[in-house]
Amino acid sequence: MLELDFHPTGRHFLQIPGPSPVPDRILRAMSLPTIDHRGPEFGALGRKVLADIQRIFQTRHPVIIYPASGTGAWEAALANVLSPGDTVLMYETGHFASLWQRLATRLGLKTEFLALPGAEHGVPASWRRGVQADLIEARLKADTQHAIKAVCVVHNETSTGVTSNIAAVRRAIDAAKHPALLMVDSISGLASAEYRHDAWGVDVTVSGSQKGLMLPPGMSFNALSPKAIEASRTAKLPKAFWAWDEIIEMNKSGYWPYTPNTNLLYGLSEACDMLLDERHGGLEGTFARHQRWGEGVRAAVRAWGLEIQCADASVYSPVLTGVIMPEGVDADAVRKLIHERFDCSLGTGLGKVKGRMFRIGHLGDCNDLTLMGALAGCEMGLKLAGVRLAGSGVQAAMDFFAGHPAPQSLQRAA
Ligand SMILES: Cc1ncc(COP(=O)(O)O)c(C=O)c1O
């Protein structure tokens, strides 16, 4: 028999930037008996979660819920609005932007991949800063024939700990007077970092369950705009399971055209109740909590004398922090040691930064002391691995958290 709970005592420190630790409240909600997905109770559940999730995306328009990982929702977003051979303008912020670009190519789209040239500390410059909206504006202005059908960017680049200014990308498209759709991956940003689908003029937002929504993996989303729905009526890429039209129609009564993942929907309902709870500041309170945790973790990294991967303070991720290792130190060896000695999982460096950095997640079921535990694990592990530290990051983070109390109303929420 496979043993799933193999940690001898205490809680495993799951400090990767997703899947994130799931609050007990959500685990309990998901343990309820599975019900008839065509029955009356299910319709009420469906209508509730569909309304709640619109509030999380901050949209008045339909949000599609798929029983799939985020990669499925990436494909769905492109397949619904584009036709074979269409050109899409994408931007290389890191590994996930690169994977979305590869997926678009495999679907038969032509992709242009913008990036900043050069490298800093052995890390591509484009992987240390957010999307440069002026590069997008210049490229769109040059596209006088409007061959580019969509601009695709990642809001919170999980491989680097860098966010992008989505409102600035919208302004760039408008300044170029270009009709391209704006498509955004907020798989790891939603429900942790500020995100406003309607106000920022996004046409399709892609997201997933296993990050800020604090759910297990297995559910993903497309939030739509009227312009995206209009485009889906004439788009020619093949789609059947992913097609929005039948789902939107059945969602009106709270049902789906296929069997939805019932128990994850119980979890989603509970997660939305937690995230939207005004006693804990609602969504704004959620964003503020993650900002503060990010600041505490960055205080630790600075005190260690290590380099934060995000090189632009205006776009630090509130979801995770990327830590660059000194030249000659294998970040994965450090991670392995921390895992073996202190039962703490940290995010690996992905793609072009493999071995150069590791990632500390500050999302999901988390609080000041969870983070202090994780930072203590990091500090002990770094020292054991022979990394020379300038000072104590643990002390710096303790000073930060003690000196910057969360507003009373935010203290008791996940
Ligand atoms: C920003 C981003 N985009 C896309 C994905 C892919 O999602 P999934 O692994 O759920 O398919 C991830 C997963 O970590 C991600 O962080």
C-alpha cells in the first residue's frame, strides 16, 4: 500500500509557489459526499461558485471553469479566439511565458516572442523584470496591417517572482490603436496579487486552482470579455471540450455539459468565502497580506546578502521570491539539503535558471510564523551548504514582522 502521509511528525513546509498549502477548512469542505451533478443541490452550488469566481476575477462577464490544470486553460484561451496561422505577440518574462509560447506554436499559431536582451548575475535580463509595455506598443504600431491578433503576457511569472503591469500593457495596445486581444496568464497571481479583469481591459484571463485560491491542482479558468466572446464566434482553431459556447449556455442554470469536479467545487466555494470575507478585509485584505509577507521574505534575503531575482522593486511578486545563489553554488543541492534535513520544500529553478536560483512561496495557507519556520530552514540549509551569508535573514524577517503588524482585521485570515 502506498503511504501518502510520510512525514514523521509535524507539518511538512510546502513553500513552493504552488501547489500551495490547502487550509483545513477547505480540505474539510472537499471531504463532503459527492452529489448528483444533474441534481437540484448541484445547480445551487454551481450558481454560487460561478457568481463568487466573478468577484475574484473582478469581472461582470462569464468565467469558464474547467476540470483541467492551468495548461488546459492556456490552450482553451487560444483555441477559442484564434484561427490556424494567426500571429500572436508574446513576451518572455520567464519559464511559464516560454511554455505558453511553445504551446501556441504547437497549436499552429505564429508567435513573436519579445524579450529584453542581455543577462545579469547569469540570469537573462528579461527574467528579472516585468513586461516592458513600450516594446509592445512599438511592435503594435509597426503592425499597420493588424496581422497580430492577440497579445499574451504572464501577470505573475512563477518561475522568477516578477509581476507585470497589466494596465500598462492595455494602455500600450490602446496607444497603438491596435485591435489585438489582450490575453493574460494570472495562474499564480489571482487571489494573491492585485488583479482586475474588467478594469484593466483584459479579454481573456487564464488561471488555476492550486495557487492563490488555496485549492489542490485540477481546476482552471478562462475569464472572458464581450470582445473575446465575439471573437470566439468566428475563430477556426479546432475545439470541442474547450469550447466556451456550450459551457456558457449550461452555466446559466448552474450546470456543465460534462461531469465537473464536484468536490473541488465544494473547495472553491469555501475558498471564495474565505477570500471575500469582509471581516478579514475581503480581496484587498488578501492582497495586503501577501504584500507584507513578500516584504518580510525579501528582508531576509537582503540580510543574507543574496540577490533577489526580481531586479525592479516596482514589480516584486507578493506570491513568491526568487533567490539567486552566489556563483558556483548549485541551488538544487541547497534545496535538496533543506528538504532532507528540515522537511521543507522550496521551488526549483526552472528552464534557463535551473541550478542558479530557488523560490520561496508565500501563498496559500500561510502566516508570519509559517514563513519564519521556512526562513529558518533556508538559513540553516544555506549555512550547512557552505554559502557565506552576510547576516541573519531570520532576524531581519522577525524584526520586519514584529515591527510591521498586519492591520487587526487581517490578522486571522489565511
Ligand atoms: C504562471 C503559470 N502559468 C502556467 C502554469 C501551468 O499550469 P499547470 O501546471 O497547472 O498546468 C503554471 C504552473 O505552475 C504557472 O505558474
